[in-house]
Amino acid sequence: MSVESQQRVEQASAPASDVMISCRDVAKEFRTGAGTFVALDGVDLDIAADEFITVLGPSGCGKSTLLNMIAGFDHPTGGSLLVDGSPVRGPSPDKGVVFQDFALFPWLSVRRNIAYGLREQGAGKAERNRIVDEMLELVGLRQVADHYPHQLSGGMKQRVSLARVLAIDPKILLMDEPFGALDEQRRVQLQDELLRVWEQRRKTAVFVTHSIEEAIVLGDRIVVMAAHPGRVKAVIDVTLDRPRDRTSDAFNALRKRVTDELWA
């Protein structure tokens, strides 16, 4: 292994006692009519407890596939994938997922959408009400608690999705381009809102994005992926203090570094 490759492996690692998510030589293949498609190959990555990781890369690099395997919706065809020291067997309450398409129940109010997971877990009515009230306050939606999804803006719908996931108190928050369908102004607002909530709740977070700026704004580290096959190309530490000034020289220097790595 070259010195450069060794450094990148070390960047992708965390102290064993702090690791929440561990990928070792993870591969994923899909059978197609034309043969075998290799979506991921040889992915090595450690993610520490309470760390916010952004995963950046072009279409087809396997970043959503990796997220789905961490969530337990799919399984590796090679290597090992551990969450909190145990193999991922399937979806579980310790992993909360926020998708791009909101995935709200249109026939339920905001309050009842947020309470859905708690009801499925068997929480009593008083406990559900207490947690839902807390979540409504946390994401700033108390004034629309009795509205239905069709009455909400895209940004509000995504905040409901986030509150519904946080209500079940998962150890890990997995987000697959949750702001991708929003306009730039709402996207920036939701990035700031997500960081505010994350600072209060301190979950291990994995956030998939196509946006270099979003990756820098949110992440403690940026996992840069390459395609054909999907693999970790580099892991870049983000040492900028939060909140991050998108117009600063340091931010723009990091943007150039990430861009160069992405397209090298």
C-alpha cells in the first residue's frame, strides 16, 4: 500500500472505542440482465459516535446504496458492516432515516405523523403527547401541529420528517439528500436548522449529498466517493468553526480542495 493510500485509510478510521459505524472492505453487487453490476467495492470507513459525516460524489458512486445498507434496507455482498459493534441485520429503531421525498402520511396531521413511530413502539398516549410537543418545539412547527401535509411548504414537510425520526430517539440519523428538492434559500435555512437540532441532540449523522457547499457546511468530515465501481476516494476533515461562513477565504479554499479531489 502506498503512503498516500495508507493516509487515506487512517483518515477513514476512528478510535475503536468511539466507532458507531464500521465498514471493512464492503462490496455490493447487483445482478442485471446484462450481468453483474458492481455498485460498491472495497469501502473502508469508520464513523464515530456523535460525528456528522457528509458523503459526496457523482451519480452512480454508490452513496445511497451505502446509506441503505447502514439503514438495513439492503445488505453487502462482501466485507463487513457493523453498527455499534454488531452486524446490520435489517431496519431497526436505533437507525432513523430521512428521505428526499418526505414520506409523510397525507391523511395524518403533523402531530399524528410525528407520533406514528412512537405509536408503533407502543408508547402510551401521555408519553406520545409529551414527546410530540417537544419535537414540535424543537423544529419550530407548533403553530401548524394540526395541519395536514398538503397545507405545508416543502421545508415544513422536511422538518416534520426530521421530527418524526427524532421522536423515536435513534442512535443514528441517516439522510439521503433530504434537501435536494428545495430551492436554494429554503435549502440553506434547513441546513442551519438541521445543525441547530443536531447540536442539541448529538446523533451520529450520515448525510448524502451532491452539493459540495452542503457537504462543507454540515460535515465534521467529508467522504468523497468515486464511481465505476463506487469507492471511497478521500476523507477530508472539516476544521472550520460552526456556524460556517460560506463566503470566507477558508471556506472557499476548502471548496477548491474538495472540488479538486472530486474531479481528480
